[in-house]
Amino acid sequence: MHGNKCGHSPDNPRWFEPPKQHTRPKLIEKVIAEIRRYYSDPASSIPSLNLANGSDRQQRSERREACLAVLGCLLHYLDLATLRVGIPQNDASFQGITMSFIAGKAGLSLKRAERAIRDLVKAGLITVYPLCEKLGDTIYKGYAAIRTISAKLFTLFGLAGRLKFERDKASARLKKKTCKQETKNKAKIDLISSAASQSTPASANSARRSALRSIKDILNTT
């Protein structure tokens, strides 16, 4: 069969391809492989997604391709401990990924990726929490939305037990990392406070203000 104007070929679907330098847990790789069953057998593999278009008819193949490409991307960037989608940062924070990032990694236009996200939400496979900051009375600044993946997706493919095991491990790693960061921050704050207390009377006020600013910066990064 021939492809259509969006480059889709029914006999040769384009899957999400993770960056070659990325290494992810085996469970993530497994579920990304398993969801591809949906392309050839939508009604029995992920029935809620097949019904997301509000019709009794089978979801069109190009729409299935887009949903799987986007879902594969979200799974690749999934944090198992929290089931949130994003990228860990060097300061121990967690940054969500934008729609343009998702579309690019999934190999789709922004419009197709956005429609796929809507289908995945309707199917109950993911949740999306938009984020914005109010800058003025009518001015807002948007940020990458918080996206989470339902644990039920893993259950559909018989992976609930493995998910629990991997989440417990990931949570333990996160707790250890957080504890280590808190210990480092405490040491920094103790040293700053000690330095401020040893300042001369003439510069005491300035030293305290500088110390408070430094401590505030440390706390805001955790």
C-alpha cells in the first residue's frame, strides 16, 4: 500500500527510536516493545485507545502510528519512581518535556503529536497537568506540562509485578540521592553561617545579608 501525505505507510509504521547514547531500564525497553502490538491488534491490546476517537470503527493506521510514536517517547523519558515524564537535572530537580520536544523525538508534526496526546489522555493512559506562571494581570508564561503515565498500561501487558519491583528500586535510589544532596546543602549552609559569624562588626550586616541570599539560593535549588 502507498503512503499518505503525512508520510505514513500502513505496511511500514514508523516507531519511536530512542537516542543511541541513551540507556534505559529493561522494563522501559520491554513495555515500549509491547505497546507495538496495538498497531496490528488495537481492539484487544489497548481497547481504550482504540475507542478514543469516539467511534466503533477501528482507529485509523496513521493515528495508531502517531499514538505509539508519542507513547514510546513518553515511556522512554519516564521516571519509574514517580511515573512522571521528563529529564532529571544536575541539581536533582526534574524538568518536564515540551510538546515540540515530544513531536521532534517522535518524528511527527506538532499537530499530529498534539492529537496523539489527546487520544492518550482520553484512553486513560496518561495525564497532563499544564503549568504556567502569572506575570501580570493578563500575561502568563507557560512551562512544560507535567505528564504522568498510568501504571495500568504496564498491567495491560502483564508487567505490573516488574513495575512494582523497579519502582521500589527507583524510589530507593531517589531517596538516597535526595539525602546526599540535603547533606551537601547542610554543609554549605553551616560553612556560610560560620563565615558570616566571623565577620568584623563593621561588615556584620552586609555579611549577614550576603549569607542569607546564599542560603536562599541553596534552598531554592532543592
